[in-house]
Amino acid sequence: MTPTPGSDAATQLAAPADPVVPPLDMLKALEPALARGLDLHRAKATEWFPHDYVPYEVGRNYVEEPWEEKDSDLSPIARVSLEVNLLTEDNLPYYHLALWNTFGQEGAWGEWVRLWTAEEGRHAIVLRDYLTVTRGLDPVALERGRMDQVSRGYYPGWDGSPDPLGGVVYTTLQELATRIAHRNTGVATEDPLIRKLTARIATDENLHHVFYRDLGTEALAIDPSAMMMAINREVVGFAMPGIEIPEFRAKAVQIAKAGIYDLRIHHDQVVLPVLFKHWKIDQLTGLTDEAEEARDGVMNYLAMLDATATMYEEKRAAAAG
Ligand SMILES: [Fe+2]
Ligand SMILES: [Fe+2]
């Protein structure tokens, strides 16, 4: 949908004197778009079963044969990336809590948060079942990693106050980033079964991404200034979920060096298409002074991100000889 000030949701707002819609009113104003998004999501999401992706015929009893390093056929980078992806998915209770607190539990918002949580639950199930049955990763280390992360508790970017527009921006970027990270991890494993499984997860992440992105488009139509400021808050300093995983930064560097998810991908394949192709932030008019500043802030940040991505590419090329 093209952001137009005269859209249905925009006309529901009764206070044109105040261009910034308070967060809770924004949730209300987005409800018609939310209902459309839910219908569209339900029409596109197809049922699938984690057990269909797991080769149970290769499974062996761990009590009799505990895991050993030589059991895994996966390359070191495939192991790191699968571990980070699985632990990230394991943190679902906290993502659920963050969305529950951001969007609420009532009506269509609650309906979406519950449906999203149910769909996301499959991702850790399928990854763990596959890796346990095939002995791809040490199940003891994996379980300790899950316990460590979930018992500490982590909300991505959560500072305690509900920020619905920030939530829409963050999830739009994060779902797309996760789609790419899962798919590229599958490719890096060079294992056709993992590739199939991660492609299936990526399909889910893409539908989630489209759902949030369309809400973002509608939010821009309702209050471009408030949304522009939310974009600035979330794009600058965006952190992937999983940042609390032990040694996450070192692992993220390995994942970046392998080209699975790096700054170049983040800039070119995540932030640019969302902000310019879909949300057209460069074409917004009538922004408040504060929102204009926020747009300048985003543009400056993107220039810096692009330059940093290039620097890392050059370093990597030089190291490769
Ligand atoms: Fe997921
Ligand atoms: Fe998702």
C-alpha cells in the first residue's frame, strides 16, 4: 500500500492538531490494517510438520553412545551458525513477552501475537530434532546453552516502555534478517536436508516479515513523522536477536566472514529494500522538524553502515590473498 494521508486508518484519527499519535492510539489506528494482514497471513501460511524434516532412521541412543566430536559431519562454520540460529529460536518465551507487552493481548493484536508464537515454536523444534537425531551438534552443550540463555532472560531492545511503532520497525527488519540468516546457513552446510529445513523456516520468517512490513507501510500513512522517528530509533544500532548468547560477538564474526550474515547483507538486502523500496522514506513529505532530523540521522547512519561494510569486504578480500 502506498502511504497516503487520506487512507482509511488516517481518517479515524480525530486530532489533526497533534501530528504525533500517542502509542496506544497508534495500536487502535492500525487495527484495520492488522485485520487485513492477519487474513492475508492465514491465507498464505501453510501447515507443516517438523518430524517430516528429520531423518529418524539414522538416530542412535545417547545413553549407550554419548556424543563425540567425530559424530558430526558438519563443518565448523555450519556448526557455529546452526548453534546460534537454534539458541536464538530457543529464546522465544522472551520474544513472546516483548510482543505481548508491546502490542497487547486483546483483540486482533493478541490473536496475532499468539499465532506468531505458535508458528515460531516450530523453528527450534525442527532444528533441535534434526541436530539431535543426526548428531550434528553436542546435545549437552546445546541444552546448557539454552538453559543459560533462557534462565537469564533477554528482551531484544526492550527498555520497559511499550513502543508499538518501534516494535513494528524492529520486527520488520529482524524477520527479514532471520529469513536470510536461516537460508544462508542451510546453503553453508552443503547438506540438502538442512537446506530444505532451513528454507522451510525461512518461508515462515518471510511471511512474518511481510506482515510487519505492511503494518509499517500503514503506520507511515497514518503518522509519517512518528513512524520516521521510530525508524531512526530502531535502524540505528539495530542488534540481531541472540546477542546475549555466550560468545555471540565472536560467533557473529565467523558467521559474517563466511558470508552467511554480514553488514553488506544487512545494508543491501535488509535495511535498504525495507526503507526505500517499501517504505519510501526518501519520498515522505510534511514531516515535523524532529522527524526530518530523524530522517537525516537514518541517512547518515546508512552511509556509515555502507562504508563500514565496504571496509570489512576489503579486509576480507585482502586476507583471502
Ligand atoms: Fe523463527
Ligand atoms: Fe519469524
